[in-house]
Amino acid sequence: MFFNAISGVWILNIILLVILLAFAGNWLYYWLRSKQLKAGLSEADFESTMRKAQLIDLREKKDFDAGHILGARNIPFTMLKQRMGELRKDLPVYVYEDGKSVSVRATLKLKKAGFQQINWLEDGFRNWKGKTKKG
């Protein structure tokens, strides 16, 4: 009975370790990809050049309606593949969300589809201090 309890604890610890390593590996992968892409822009650079780009908010509609960067249109990441046809490949695409990981994933997806000029807001919308619009 003692050995069964110990082996059960070890199995649980191994499962937790595997889950932790999977999360860490995923984070590391997207962190490295973001460094390779070199497409993150500071808020100042993003704001000063966004008027020449297609500005895409990758968050879900409820978050977009609660507040978004003035001039942005909402294409949630979950719908990006289906709605990619709404974007012009000859114009730059600027994406943002609350953080950065979804923006990196969207950038990779857009590059694979043939878009060349893609940038994201480095610190995400939650740190945005520029003009916003609600609803």
C-alpha cells in the first residue's frame, strides 16, 4: 500500500512536470519567433506609422467593443484564416491584442499567406495610451 501511494505521487508529479514543460516550451517557441521576425513596434512607432497600414484588432468582438485603437477593425484571431481575403497584400498590416503571443501567431499566419509587411504592437493594447474608441 505504501508503494502504491508513492508511485501515485510520482506519476502525478511527472504529469505536472510534463504540463509545465509544454507551457514553457510553447512560450519559448513564440518568444524566439518574435525575435526572428523583428516586427514588434513600440507604441510611439506603431502610432506614428499606423495611418498608412491596415490596423487589425485580433481580440474577440466583446473586447473590441469595450475599447479599441481608433481606426482599427476587428478580425479576431480565431477568424483570421477565414477573413484574410478582406486584407490587401500590397499594404502594411498592423496587428494588436492584449499581449504579444497572439500577434506573433497572426504574423506567422499572414506571412505564410503571402503578406510581406506585418508588424505588431509590442506591449499590447492593455498598455496603449493613444486614442481609443468604444462600441
